[in-house]
Amino acid sequence: MSTAMSTGAPERARWPRLAASPHPRLRGLLPRGYAGFTEATTPRHLVLPATSSVPMVVKLADSPRRPPAFVMGARGSYTVVDGDCAPSYLELWLDPLAAYRLLGLPMDELSGQLVDLVEVLGPDARRLSEQLRETPTWRQRFALLDRFLLRQLKEDQRPSPEIGRAWERLVTSGGTVPIAQLAEEVGWSHKRLIARFRHQLGLRPKTAARLVRFEGVLGRLDERRGLDWGQVAREAGYADQAHLIRDFHQFTGATPTEFAARTTHPAGMGTGRAIFFKTGAPPLPSLAGVVRKVADAAERPASSTPASGRHLGWVT
């Protein structure tokens, strides 16, 4: 994997052609909203950085690799996806605790795996894929996804309050709160915290904390100026720049400078490459800005969280 970046394109090289905010009851669960792609991607090898989120993809047209609809668990290292993408597909990214509630299975069974959605959700997933292909407009497809996901909300599959609090603390601290302190705050032993974290998020607490910190750094790549990586490392809570570089190697297969160079918007592109179904919306907030207790998020309206013109891409 160490040479992946020499031949692969990073996932942030992809921009959606269409985007929409989900139903208000789902916005706390899908902070990046929906994205629709209408053209095949150019790269045949796409590098997917490590992530705490759970992506779900439904193809609207066939391609030779990967199932018609699939989901990928949270992962603590980057991966490379090979092969041409589908000409058209839908993509959404689930908050890790939202995935536990919506998919209805222990998340450690999904960690780092790309799995046929039918194997996770059964015949309902096959019907969803068929209905989305038969639906003529993007607006109707996004509405169909809303209805499907609202039906999937499982009252008996809520994350435990302790894990909800622990995840919120990780996110609001930028991943810097010590895990021992986290266990003490929720009243659990270190061993129990690790076991329940893996069950409900698919990651160990320490890995989740590192990913929260790393994802905060990724948000800095949208700044249209040169970055002082030493300063970025200090502000994000890394011990030093070397520590930041080590995490980048594990999570992206590249140094911060190499990764940033491959994910910069082409001149003049900005967010104009996406068509939004909601206009005048603010920029996509940081991870800390959208964190909520997932146990409550589906029960109350949330503030609008629009899909960004810089959605993470996917090759299918």
C-alpha cells in the first residue's frame, strides 16, 4: 500500500454533480447529505483515506466491479479501490453511531469491509436499488432515499448513552481527550469502553480519537492558502509535525503535502461543479459542529446541513 499514491487518485479529487440535504430527521445522522454523480470518474485507482464514517453507495447504472449497492465500514487505514466507476450513482455518508442504528448490526462486523447492501439489509436493499434506477429525477431519488432511511430507523438499536457521550466528547475535544479519562467520565472500565466502542462504532476508542483529530486536519485543506504543517500539528493536538506525518501516512498513504497537492480544487472550480437542491446554504460545518447525540437526533428537527460541493468521492 505504501506506493498507492503514486498511481491512485485521492478520494477528495471527486466532486458531485448534484447534492441535497436529507429530511430534517436525518440531518444529524447524515451530516454530509446526499450526493449524486452523473459521470464516470477518470481515475481507475482511487485512494480512500481512513474514516470514522460509514459510506453507502447505490449504483444507478451497472459497472463490472463491486455490488449494485454496497456499504463500507469505518476503517483505521487507507485503502485503494480499483476499476472503472459506474456512470451514475448515489452516495451518502453515515455518522458512525447513525450507521449502528440504521444498519442494525454490530459495527465491528463491518469494519474495513466493503459489503453488498443486500447482505446487510436484505431484500429491502435490492428493492431500493431497483426503485432508484426506475426513478426519473434526482429530486425524486433523494426523496426515495429519505423514505427508505426513515423506515430503517430502529428503536431497539439505539447506541448506549455512555457511547453517545464518549463519542461526543471525542469530537468536541478534537480527539485529544485521553481514553482513560473518557472511561472514567462515562463510568466504565477501560476494557468495557473498548468493547462497546468496537461494537457500536466499529473502531477502538484510540483509533476513533486519532481519526477525529485527522479529519479535523483534513478540514483545513479547504483553506485557500499555504499551510504551515508545524502550526497545524500544534493546533490539532499532535506532539509535533512528525506525529502528524505518521498519521497521514497511515490514513492516506501520503505525506500531508503530497495529499494536499492531490486534493486541491482546480483553478476556478470551487463549489460550482455541484447542483444544489437547497440554495444560499452555509458551508459544510466541521465535525465538531455537527456532532449530536444520535439517540436524540432522529427524534427532533435539526438545523440544515447542506451537501458540500467538495463531497468525498467514490469509485464504483
